[in-house]
Amino acid sequence: MGRLVTLGLVAPLAGCGFQLRQPPTFAFKSIYTGVAPTSVLGTELKRNLAAMGSVELITDATQQQKADVILDVLQELRQKIVVGTNAAGQVREFQLRLTFRFRLRTPKGKELIPDTEMVQQRDISFNESAVLAKETEEALLYRSMQTDIVHQLMRRLAAVKEI
């Protein structure tokens, strides 16, 4: 009986052409990433590119001319902006912002993706009696934004169809 119910639920999905998102395919075989070694976002980006298996990741600046494409990181900025205070002037709400600017080009200078800025933002309430909990929440929100930006970047890299 359970199999019939499962079959009844899965059959319409199969008929409509539904399928899980496949890993992206790239028009290039090797990429040089010019991210700072201390960049947390850069580390996640490198990990995602290495996990693809189909792309050779070049991190040595002296070898960048051997790469098919070069990812120039122009800006990586974290901001914490006060957006709300109470009557006593104490902060009640922050806006966390993560900005990432990049461009993709060939070693010969042909621009494949022009200067592009990606911004993620999240709002976070603040309570001085729960400072440690809010610090942890802030770190988790930054991590979430960073993951979103890396996924967006991977999709944009996959959208490049020819070098």
C-alpha cells in the first residue's frame, strides 16, 4: 500500500520533467582565483570549485597565465549598520551586509563577466543582555550570506558559455 502511495506521488513529478539541479558545467578547464588567503568567502569559493572536480583550481599567482580564466576579486566587504534604536538611544537592530565585487577575464584580457557586485543583507535584532547569543547569530548570518554569494557566483561562472 505504501509503495502505491509513493508511486502516486512520484509519477506526476516524473511526467512533468522534474529533475534535481545538476552540478554546473563550465566552459573552462582551469581558473585562477585572486582571493586573499585570509578570506573566508574565498576559502568557501575554492572549496566549491575544487569539489566540482572538472575544473583545475590555480592559486599560485605566478601560474595565473596558465589558467583558462582569471577571477579577479575587486572587493569583499562586511558591514554592520545600525538601523534601529530605542528612546534611550541604545541600539535595537542592525543590518548586516556582505558585498562581493568581481570580474572574470582571460589571461589575455578578454572580459567574460564585467565588473559585477553582489550584495547580501540580513537584519538582526540586538539585546545587550544576550550579547554572546547575538554574536553567534551574527556569525551564522554572515556564513549564510557568504554561502549564498558563493552559490550565485558558481551559477554566474557556469553561465559563461565560451571563452
